[in-house]
Amino acid sequence: MRRTESQPILVVEDDEDLRHAMLELLRGFGRGAIGAANGQQALGILRRGIEPCVILLDLMMPGMDGWTFRREQMRDRRLSRIPVIVVSADSDPLRGGSLLGADVLSKPLNFDRLLALLERLSPPPSVHT
């Protein structure tokens, strides 16, 4: 049996340990996953033509924060179609600006809830024999 990767999931998280754990979890469930340490890196990845099925977005990051990333993402017609799940420790994520329809998960992260949201927002990888 051969597993075919679906579109990757982009994890935008400045905490290196958490980003690594999220990437490993996603890969362990057969999902393609790539990471970025801030919004600027994430935009660079997207503008190089990589199109993830979902973006997991931290809000409070050095450099370009999640709110600024989301505004930039929504300005680009191609990028604006990509669903976003905000993963934040901020008790009021809307305080920093509009997240424009993004789903929000609180930290500490409930991985079961995250996986359920991913199942709803993105197709699982296909398996071929």
C-alpha cells in the first residue's frame, strides 16, 4: 500500500518545540506538514507556490504576528481561500484585529480538537494499493 500525500498543512508557530511537536503529530497521522517561525516566513512559503490545505496560525510572534499575516493573506485572492485555524494563548484573539472567519483553538492545544477540525477542513491523505 502506498500513501499519497495530500496538500500539506502549514504550521506557523514561533515556539520551536511546539512547532516541532505539531509537525510530528501531523506527520504521524499521515499528513504532510511544513513549518514557519513567523508570519513573514509563512508568506514567503506561500508566495513560492506552496499551497497548503490549512494554515495553523499562532498570533503572538516576533516579526510579523498572526493578525498581520492574516491581513496579508486576505489581500491575495489565491491565498485568501486557504482556511486558517488560529492556535493562541491569547484570551481574546479578536482584540488584536479581525481574523476573518478563522477557527480558533486555545493553548494549551487540545490535539483531539485540532485533528477533528482538520478532518472537517481538509481531506485526509489518500491511500493507494
